Amino acid sequence: MVVFEVRKGGTGMNANGAGDLKTGSGTTRRGFLQIGGLGLGSLGLCRPGWDTLAGVAQKSDRAVILLLLVGGPSQLETWDPKPDAPAAIRGPFRSIATRCPGVRISEHLPRMAARLDRLALVRSVHHDAAPIHETGYQLLQTGRLCRAGEEHPHVGSVVASLIGAKGGLPPFTVLPGPIQRTGVDIPHGQSAGWLGPACDPFQLGADPAAVVFDPRSALDRARSFLDDAARHDPTSALALARLREPLFAGSARNAFDLEQECAEVRDAYGRTTFGQSCLLARRLVEAGGRVVTVNMFETVFNRTTWDCHGAAPFSTLDDYANMLLPTFDRAFAALIDDLECRGRLETTLVVSAGEFGRTPRLNSTGGRDHWPGVWSVVLAGGGVRGGHVVGSSDAQAGSPTERPVTPQDLLATVYHSLGIDATQYLTGPDGQSSALVEDGEPIRELFG
């Protein structure tokens, strides 16, 4: 029998305390907790001494991993189900209980349900800009919309400017590559914007799940990227860190080499592009990376993504059940377990977010369309209290009813986790200056 591992800070729930409540798939709650709890620790992969091998994380070693769920997941089919709503609103999925009493999520997220005591849900995120992918990406990652061709810097670029590189790795990396065409030809918010090319992200531009993935080439390109950044702005924090790199280069030498991981760990994440990108993100922040963005997809067209309009060239809710949710559930659970096993969760904030939610009512093809009126975002680590739910949506999951949260608030929360004052001003190479976040406040109840 698989035993649910009791972790530090966990509830200690056992089979007797779990009860026999049936889930939507017919599994008892006891069974779901046993299955969902089968993580790295249960596989014997969270071994004593790993924190020593990895290096015990210091408070000054704060990092962020942003899992960007390109396409915009439905709040109703993920984190904010409405089991008592009519079928046209509720959708085809059932909900399941979690380790947090009274909190239910999608039946297709059993691993997340078993770990919800280590996650925080924000169920009231919203914005009132145009309901297109690009505005959501811009607001989530920069806190602002592009105006008159002016592109604002990604949070990772700001961190690169303020703090610089460490360990011979770029401070800001995008995996596996940048977002490409999503409908409107405007920026996606994943560049340094007016901060200039010295603070642009390093883009891996390769699939870490591919058999032909070459970690040595990736490291060489990352170091060339740092050299170029230093030449663009020789007075920047990046350039100064580049001068110090020989002191730290050893920690980066194997950062891109997933073959350093045992097969069981790689399997735990899933041998998918997203799963292996999450594993690589963990390795990069462990070796000195400051901010890593994982784009789950590079486009929303002619492939399976979260953009579930219900008909080609987009995805369906069957795709959610058969591919998207199981892939995400597996990789995200492994990432949380792995960071905790290695002593990095407390200093690494993991944020999982889409660019908007989906319409409360199913459309004529059984899908859901764009809806920035409300959606859910999940956070873990980085000082965030697990088992906490912030905000709520109405009975149809169409608008916030309690504690509305904006993308600017989320961004201020990321800066707060990093120990950066989001009200401070940043000046670019051309003398332009602006506050890191305007009209946003950290979600302080997530901390403490």
C-alpha cells in the first residue's frame, strides 16, 4: 500500500482521517490521497543529504519560477469548480476534495489536491483590458500594457538589472523558448523592454525532453549571452557579475545537463517538454538563476493548449482531461516535491498562471472562450503560506465577489517574495524612470 508521506508542515492526515468520500472518477478520497501523494519522497527520491548536495538555500538566494499556462486555462475546469451550478456552467468535470477542508478542485488534478496544504490559491484575479492573450501576458509579467510601441520590462529583466547574475548563469531565462504567434501582433511582455538588451532573457530555444538536447551547447550559448549582455551595458549589474563569474562557474557547469538526474526523478516530472522544462527550471534556480519562466506552449494555434474554444484550430475540454491537466498535475507536483526535498521551496516562489480565464457558460461547441473577468492563480514556496485561499468568484465563476486581485497585485507579490520593494523607481539606459509596479499591492495575507 502506498503511504501518504507526512512532510514538515503537513497535516499528518492518514487513511483513517481521510474518510471514504467518492471522487468524480469513483476513487475514494482515501485512495485519491494515497495516489495523489505518490511523490518524490514516496519513491525514496527525497533522501537525507540532498540539501547538503544542493547547498542549503540562504534567504539572499531568492528565486522565482513562473509557469505560464499559455492559452488561458478555465477556472471552472481547474481551481474553481462550481459543482452545484447548472451543467452549462459547471461543465463536464466533477470536483474532488483536497487536503484543505472545504476546498475542492478539478477531478483531473489529484496530485495537486493531495498537496494543496503547500499551495495557495488566488481565485479572484481579474483585469478589464481587452480579452486577448497578449494583454494578459503583458499585465502578468510587466504590470503594464504596451502603449504607442513602448514595451515595459519583464519582472525577470528588472531582477537582472537590480541584482545581476550569479553562478555563471543568466539571471533570467525563458524555457523552452519565447511565446510566438497568439493572434495579435503586439509584444508578449517577455523582453527587457526599455531596460535594453543587456537585461533581455536567455532563451533556451531547445526542447529539454528531446533525445538530441545538448546541455553543453546550452551552457555555451548562456555564457555567450552573458558576454553580450555585459558588452551592451558595461556598468550594469550583469557586467559586474560577469567579472566575478570564475568564482562561481563550477555551480553552473552541469546546470543544463538533465542526464545528471536519475531516471526516476525525470519520470516523476513526466518526459514531456513541459515536465522536463520544469525540472530544468529547478536546476537553474538551484545553480544561481534568479527568474525562470516556463512557457507551457509557444502558440495557441493548431496544437493542444489551454485555449479551449472547443473546435479546430483550438482545443477542447476533452484535451484538458486527456492531456493538459494530467501533464500539468504531474509536473507541478514533482516540482513542488523536488524543491522541498532539496531545501529550496522556502526561497523559491513558484507561480502558475494563465493570461485570463474562460467564459462561465459553455459555448455552442462545448468549449469556453476568453474571459478576463475572473480566473485563478496558484502560488507555492517563497514564503507563501500553504493551504490558503485568497478571494472568491461568484456562483458562475464570472467575476470576483471577495478580495479582487489584479495582475499588478500578483506582480507586487512576486517582488515582495524576492525582497524587492515594488514601489521603488528603476531607470533605464536612456534615462527613463518608472516605478516597478503602479497600482498594485502585495497580497500580504499570503505571507507570515
